[in-house]
Amino acid sequence: MSEPSGRADARRSFLFLDAGARADGNSVQLARLAAAASLPEGAEQRWLRLADHPLPPFEDLRHVEGGRYEPPAGHGRVLLDATLAATDLVFVTPLYWYALPTAAKLYLDHWSGWQRLPGVDFRERMARGTLWVVTAYATEPDKAEPLIGTLRLTAEYLGMRWGGALLGRGNRPGDVLGDERALAGAGSFFAGG
């Protein structure tokens, strides 16, 4: 598949999902540099901070008699609509305890319900897209493998294209701007997708 929509002339639309607990953290700074340097020409971009769109706890109704998922409202509707409108979904997330932050994991949990909403065709629509991650870590890059694996396997499960991972070292605010390897990677990160 050359383009997520299956059309060579399709316009790309990137949704950047900031899952950090710190506003404008290292992951966001690195993602903004990558977007400025390497998004395809003419690509649209939208940035949403998950902390500004809190979701309720996810309730698994798959095996509850009479259980059915209702279309989301409020923040859930905003996130569902933005997710489906994107050709490229970029998780912008720091590494927390070797995994995704709570807000990102909860957002993914809601995908289980969104897949089962009549008429939404969530799986089919997601399969046309590409999944990316930009993350900052404080220790060693290999410690981000569980986080990256979660998202790569999510892409695989839904038949999405895996765009890749951009990693930067950053603990204190702004540290990532001193990671020369991350900055060099940001310069071409989205260009290959």
C-alpha cells in the first residue's frame, strides 16, 4: 500500500496525540521538530492533548449479556472523530515505567468499544492508516521496547502500516533538544512514510 488511503494522490492528515503528563514535554518538543522538518508537503496536522480530553474508565461489555457499546459523546466523540479523520496517527508520549502513560492506554482501551459500534467500520478505516510514535526516555533507549512493541502490535492487529518510532533522551524539560541523534532523526522521520 503506497498511501494509507490506497490512492497515490491522497492528502495526508496527521493526528498528533500528546499523552504526556507535562505540557510541552520532551516528547512534544521532539515531535514538533519532526513535524516541522519532515511532514510530507501539503500534509495537514492536528494536535490533541489527551489530558484535555479525558475519557471515562473503559468497561468491557463484549461478553455481558445484552451488553452493547453506545456511540461516544463529549471527549470520546472528539477523539473518535479525530482518529477516524487521520491518515496518520502519531502517539507523542514519554516513556512511563517502560510503557505508555495511562491516558494513552485508556485511549487504546476505548478502541475495543469503537470497533464494535454499528456503522463506524473502525477496523476497516484504521487499516488504511499508519501508526507512529515519538517518545522521550530518561534511561536507555532499549527500555522503550515495551512501549514501542505495544503500538507496533496494535498497528499489526488492525492491519495498519507501522511508520516507526523516533526516540529521544530527555528527563528534565528541554533535555531532548540536546540529543543530537534524536534531532537528526527528527529531520527525516516522517519523510519515509
